[in-house]
Amino acid sequence: MSQALQDYIHFKPHHNQHSAADGKSNAMFRTLLPKGHNPRICIVGAGIAGLRCAQVLGEAGLHVTVLEARDRIGGRMHQSKLEGHLVDHGPNWIHGLKENPILKIAEELGETLFDVPEVPPSIYDQAGNLLSKEDGRHCSGLMWEIIEEAFKHSDKESASIPQNQSLLDFFKLRLREKDIPDALAKRVLQVCRSWGDYVGGDIDRQSLKYFWLEETLDGGNVFVASTYKAILERIANDTLPIAKFHLSTKVTSITSEPPESKPSSTSQITVTTSANQTFSFDAVVVTAPLGYLKRNTATFHPPLPPRLLTAINNMSYGALEKVYLTFPTAFWLPPEPSTQQDSEQQHQPPPFFTQWLAPTYTPNNYPLECAFLSSLPAPHAHPTLLFYMHGPVAKHITTLTSPLPLSSPSYLTTLATFFRPYYALLPNYNPTCHHPTAALATNWQNDEFAGWGSYSNFQTSDPEREGVRELDGDIRAVREGMPERGVWFAGEHVGPFVALGTVSGAWLSGEAVAGRVLRAFGRGVEEGGGVEEEGVLEDGKVASKRGGTGLGV
């Protein structure tokens, strides 16, 4: 049984009796309130973890107040219209299709989910030449073969793998062991750079020791063709009536003195906002993104205990960005078949992804990957290229676009100019007429309330300079929070190990912490209320990885 599966099974309220943060038992910290006093719970952040936590606690009858710094709910789950078509700023995918609560909501709503055909991406080499289908399939196949080997190696040998060894190091080793010719090995190493678009970090910083933490729930991945809009609306409609929401309310201080006398005494928590509002609560659940948490540990008074502070500082945060470019038509698609023979030749679906490998024909040689939204099922298909990016190219794009108004001609021109060398290589391109008519670039790296980035990941570290790290233990420490002070944490960065960095992970994290809060106040969790007394999750098989056929978003 893999380490991630073991954590998945033990990611249950009745198993979480031991606090990794302070070595004490959570069962000690039962909060006794005056008779007739209904617990007042504050949730900081109205992303998916916060909304799910609020829903479970509200349905249990507790007084729930949600403080959200943005003027809307949803966190990174947000949409905009591009030439009449909705596009997601945040997640596009549902990762893991077995026992996935987000998939269940999507199916109940009748959302359009696109199971991407298993067709290798089209790949352009450094000179801009399109690889043959056979060469592209071979390179892509080797990449995923070694990725699978890396997962198994990381899970089995994690204890002995140096914490400064990267996934790229493993690729180089395995290519040598497989006696792959130098030219092909070089190309595979270029192709494998696309892994960074799954996790928001460079492959040479992806930890091999903790690569097993990238596992996801079993069953593959699907692209939410109809966007997450209706899913967010369903979650909001279930939550808004049973909790009080304060939008545009930034929390600046959380004061939570630990009990002075005996473990069962009441903790009074004071929350202060940037507008100098003060609130009093019996417990606080902080669901702010990891990146925000890392820069705002001084929010907590008294200071966080050393183990918890170390854990937050050790955890890594990614920087995944997207750019949508919409054209008048999907010029890259083959023409409609005119004969039965043409139709048979085009029976195989076109690739959903295209990769450009370290192009020498662009000023910065940035490798890129894009998805063709024209391949989505009707009525959601539209002539749009969706570029995923991380690392230096993501930083470059946000630097270019940050000063420009979204509606300005210079915004579209800047993005079109940067991406033209890439999309100009696509089939049927005509420079006289194939110009993008709309564009949208995300800018999470400059978004305070997104934590100046997006999605947790697991990076290498230098043990001599940074000390010995145990990232799985760090996640558990933050997951456990400070029950003795009435402060808890939730979010995609502290979900079950099989769902870290995903919407499902955020949801399950919010659900699990709600169960622990209820038990802290001696409240039973009713059947059907979202959290069962014997566990949040059903035991189940988990074996697939976050990557699969989709991106880690």
C-alpha cells in the first residue's frame, strides 16, 4: 500500500487524535461553553475549503461567520467571458474520478466533462519543426514511463532519497540506464519540462524524495468544458443561507490565548480586520492560501509554535499561470472532410495539447504548452488556445501584462506579439488574417489574496543550508493546527495526500476540519451531514497521479 493511500485511509476524524504540532492529543482539547451558548466559528477565506467547512458547520447548527478579503467568493475559482465564452481563471480539471465529491456535484448538475483522448501531443522541436507522430509518441511515452517509475521509486525509497535530489535528476539517470541515444535523451529531457505545467514549478526543483505526494485519487482526469461556474454556484447556494458572509474584509490579527487553567476551559479568540473591526469567536478556521500564510505568520498572537511555523515555512508554493488567446476561427483544425475517404482518415481525434521545445526562434527560448479549446464538446468548443506556464516564462508574462488595463489594445497586442512565434507554426496559419481578437492572462503571482502564486508543490532543499525536512510531517502539522488555542487550518495544501493541490483536496480539507471542530465542542456529526462520525472519506483505491492527461489545476 502506498504512503499516499495510507494517509488517505487515515485522513479521517476518528484517526486524527494526535496533534503533530505539539505532541498532545486533540481529544484533550474539548471546549466547554456556557449552557445554551452555541459555538461561534470564524472561517477566514471563502474559497472551496472555507465554503465546505462553513456548509458542514452551518448544517450542524453552529453560528458561522466567513470573513473574505475579496469582494466575491470562490478564491481562485473564478470565470470571465472571452468573446462570449466563459473561461476559468483557476482550475480547469477534476483530478481523480473515484469517490470524488467535486465530480459528484458536476454530474448532478449535468456539467460537460471532457475526457481527453489518449493522443500524444503534437511537438515542435527547437528549430520549429513538427515531429512526426511516431517520434512525438515515442518522446511522450518515454516521459510518462519515467514519471510512473519515479512515483514508484519515490514511494518505496523515499526515506533514503536525498532531499536535494530532483525529478530531473531521476530522468537523467533513467535515460542513461535505458541506453537512450543522446539525441533522443536530450529531446525527452526537453519534453519532460512540461511537468512543471502540472504542478506550477520547474522539474529541476521538483523533489524526488516527496514526489509520491503528487498522487491523486484514482480514475483519471477530466477537463470541465462548461467551466466551474455552475459548480461554484451550487456550493455557494448550499452555504450562503446558513452562514454570515463579510466580503472585502481582510483579517490582520488573530489573537487566541491558550487555556490558562485546565484543558477544558473556554478559549476566547479575537479577530481584527484591516478596517479595525473586531470580532469574538470560540474557534477560527484559517483557509487562506499557503502563499499568503507563509508571508503573514505574524497575524497570529501569540506567535505560532515553532513546529507549526517551521512546517509552514518548509512547504512550497507554486506559480502556475494561464493565457487564453481567442481567434476568429480555429484555423489549426483540418478542413471538413469532403469525401468518405477523407472522413475515415480524420477519424482519429486531433491532439488536445501542443508543445514547443525550447525554441531558438524566439528571443527568450521559453518552452510552452497549450491546449486546444476548439476540441471541447459542443456547445463549449471555441477557437481559443489555452497556454499553461510556470517558472521564468510565467514571471515574464505577468511582468508584461501587469501594468496594462485588460481592455486596452496594448494588452491584446502585447500578448499576441509574444505568442505569435508559437501559434504561427500551427497548421494552416495565415499571417494576414489569423490574429487573436481577445486575450486573458492570469496574474496570480501579483495577487495578494492568492498568496502571490497558485497551488502547493514539493520542492528540493539543501539539508546543509536549510536543515532536514519532512514535508509529509510538515503537512500533517499544519493540518492539525492549534486545537488547544481554537485555531485550525484548511485548504488544498493540507488536504489528503492523494488530493493536494486540487479542488477536491480543498473541499475534503474543509470537510475534515469541520468534523474536528464539531468534536472539539462535543457535537456529534449526523449521518448525511457531509462528515460521518467514522470518517470523512471511504476507504478506496488510489493509484493515479495528478498529471494523467491533464494539468495540475
